Amino acid sequence: MSIERFLDNSPSSWMAGIGEHSDIVMSTRIRLARNLNGYRFPLAFTEDEAHKIDQSVSATLLDANEDLHKHFSSIQIKDLSELSRQVLVEKHLISPKLANSPMTGSVLLSDDESVSVMVNEEDHIRIQCLFPGLQIQEAYTQADAIDGLLEKELPYAFDEQFGYLTSCPTNTGTGLRASVMMHLPALTMTKQMNRIVTIISRLGMVVRGIYGEGSEALGNVYQVSNQTTLGKPEEDILADLQSITEQIIQKEREARNALLKHSSNTLEDRLYRSLGTLSYARIMTTDEAATCLSDVRLGIDIGLIKDVDVTILNECMVFMQPGFLQQYAGTTLNASERDMFRAKLLRERLQMGVTPKTKGEELT
Amino acid sequence: MICENCKQRPAKVTVTQVHNGEHFERHYCEVCANSLHPFYVEYKHDPLSLHQLLSNWFNHADQPVHQKQNRPQLVCDECGWSIQRFLDEGKFGCASCYTSFRKQLPNVLKRLHNGNTSHVGKAPGAFGEKLKLKKQIEAVRLQLKEAIEVERFEEAAKLRDEARELESKLAAGGDETHVD
């Protein structure tokens, strides 16, 4: 299968806006880090080792297509243009580290893009499952199945004391990172996020802003994940994340209700202004787009804005990023050209997302 | 200079943002800087400091810094990385580093993993089955000993057979997955 499919087809399955609590939890990700015995870790290995690892992992997974009821395509990172790599990064299908690696590496993608197996990233094997909504157990079951399949054929680096041996000591043990991507506009507006970040970090979990550089929570989207991987079995890590996520969902719902109760006019004004900006602006930076999309999303969730489809917003969050924009435009764009092109795309997308009936009303 | 955001208070904080490869400098007062970048201080240094922290923790826990230079370095024979290189990079060179630095590792790991130094949870199939079998055999042997002590020989004979069966499974490589 050709790589174009994964680049052109903007919506991945995780953007579908389905799954439990999908109004607040945008997606669930499970990642397992694994290494093979007999080869040095990617930081220290030679190109020859990289090549051999790549071949054996790819062959094993491609042979196993039938058992998994999923079809995988193997993509060599070296064969991709810089822009294509960026698009895959923006879709969360590969990491920036793999995209920039000088050594042989590849990604094996399932057709629905819910599973990506990175070869020769920081570890020899990174199994990643990305599901829409809150589906921690479901995503883990999928990742576990692929892990089981690979371990039957490949000799894993494992130690009775330390568990799965990984390149970074922060992953040693289970090699498991479970995370949920949450949209928390009301907690952010009511300035409660700082407090929540502090509490969560005491419970062995981390919160970071997703999208954007460093730590800024662009578009009020936060990622909550487990920090420790040693000394806790997989089930406990997943159960803890589930319980913390549910509590944050609860707090976010409370904050939304409080906002609606105490400042519904201000809130309504802000959300509709954002919808207006998205529908009519001619120049739009990533930051502004993220803020407006977050507002409109909140408007849909609380029932204020009724005629826009959430799936479209999830897609917009992805394709408004620089790599995607240029992929769409079919040419490289400088920053200000990108801002104009972004505004144009968002306008068009939102119009498509509005149901014909309402559009008719607006026109008359 | 006054704050770019509120345009009232004097600017005291400079925020440098890298956006699409371009650097932007913004000048805010302390109030606006806090509200615009609430997580800035807490997180910005996180990725940088991991290996520094590792290095500091380890050195403090083990020996004064000035002695470190005189001691022969622990080196992994598989990849040639020294323990100092592991601490500097915050990463291992290969799986054998875990064996080479086995004694020193608990000190590092417990700080990263809430005091934990040993893995519990999933193990690769063959490995996991063997571990499980070993534990089962231990349990059966304990029951056997108890049975002999109270002179319940009929039960002891059964337990002995059970232990033998488990041992033969272990010898065969622990391939039978449905032992329990």
C-alpha cells in the first residue's frame, strides 16, 4: 500500500469523536517499549544492527497480519520527504525522534491508523495504540496482542529483576506508558489546572500540554500519563490512570456547570465569537486557531452550538498544523502564508460541517 | 517598558517563544506572565534536568564528587559505555548495561519510580511461564513438606507426583501454557 494514503487521508480513527466520555477525553494512547537481545540500543548501535533489527521486526509483523485481523503497511522513514515525515508526526503516528533519526528505521501502520509500531526510535520497538475517547483497557488489549505476537518470534531483552530493559531508565520495567488526551477548557478558564497538575504529580502521574512547543497547553488540550513503570503491574497502572481520568472528567463537568450557572452570558459570547472568528477570519495563527477550536468544541459539548460536527473539529486540530497545511497546499509556505491558508481551510471545513438546514436559515 | 498584555504594569519578564523555527520575544509584567505561562517554570527545564538529576543523585548517594575521578570506571563490556556515560546521557547503551551496573541501578531506579527497584507484571511468554512454574513447584513442595510432617502420606504421594510433573514441564522449557 502506498504511503500517500496515510498522508492524504486526514482523519485517523482516533479523531472519530467516539468512545466513552469523548466530549472530554479526545483519545487514549498506549505505548509499549521493547528491545531485542543481542543488539545495542539505538543510541549506541551501528547502521548494520539497525538494518537487521528493522528487517526482523517488519517481517514478523507483516507475516502476522492474519492473526491480528489487521493489515499493516511498512514505511521506511528514509524514503520519506521531510514534509511527509512532519505530517506523520502531526498525526501522532511517529515521533519527532524517529522522523529525525539518521539510522535505518521504519513505522508499521495499521490501515485504520489505530496501531503504529515504530522500529529503531529510542528503543528497538515501540508499539503504540491510539483509540478515540476513553478506552484505556481496549487500547492496552490491542497493544498486548501485538506484543504477544512479536515476543513469540523475537528474543526480547528482559531481566527477572528489572523487567523489560529499555534505553531510558524511566521506561524500565513494564515499558508501558498509558496516556489520555483531555480537553479541559472549563478547568483552565477557572484557573484550576495548576492545582490539578500538582495533585496529579503526587500520584505518580504527569500532566503536560499537548500540541505546541514545550509545555503550553495549546487549545486547552492536556495529556495525562503514568510517570512510573517499575514496581507496579500493568493492570494497576491502567486502573490508576482510569480512576484519575474519571476524577478529572468529573471536575471538568463541575467547572462547566459552574461557568454556565454563573457566567453563561460571558461564556456564550466568547464561544460564539470564536465560532465567528473561525468562520470569517482571513489570517489565523496556530495559537488563535487552537483557542477558537477549543471554544467551539466546548460550545458543542454544552449544547450551545448545535450545528457543527465534533469530528470536523478533531480533524481541524490536526490539519491546522504547519506540516499538514503545506501538504494540502502542495507547496512550502512561509509563516504568514500559512496563517492565511490556515484561515481559508478552517473556513471551508466549518462550512462543510454545518448542516444544510441551518445554512439555509442563515442565508435567508 | 510596559507589559505587552495589560499595557499597565511595567514589564519584568521576558518570554522567548520558538514558533515554527522563529524566535519571538515578549515582555510581560509578573502578573500577566504568570497567567499566560502558568506552567512555564515547572516544565521548561524538565527534559534537560533528568540526566543532571540522575548524575547528582547518584554521586551524592554513593561518594563525594572529588573521589569519583580516582576510582576505576565501571564499564559495560558489551557496548563499552561507562557508568558515568550512562549517568551523563540518562540512557543505557545496551541491555547488558543493566547487568554490568546491576549493583548501582537500584539507587537510580528508586528515585525515578517512587522507591521501586523491581519489576512486577508481565514477562515475555517463555520467561513468564518458567517463573510461574518455579513458583508453583515451590508452593507444592511446601505443601508436601507439611503433609509429611503430619504423616498424611497418601496426600504427600499425590503432591510428590504433582511436583514431578511440574518439574518435567519446566525441564521441557515451560511451553505448556495452561498449567493452572
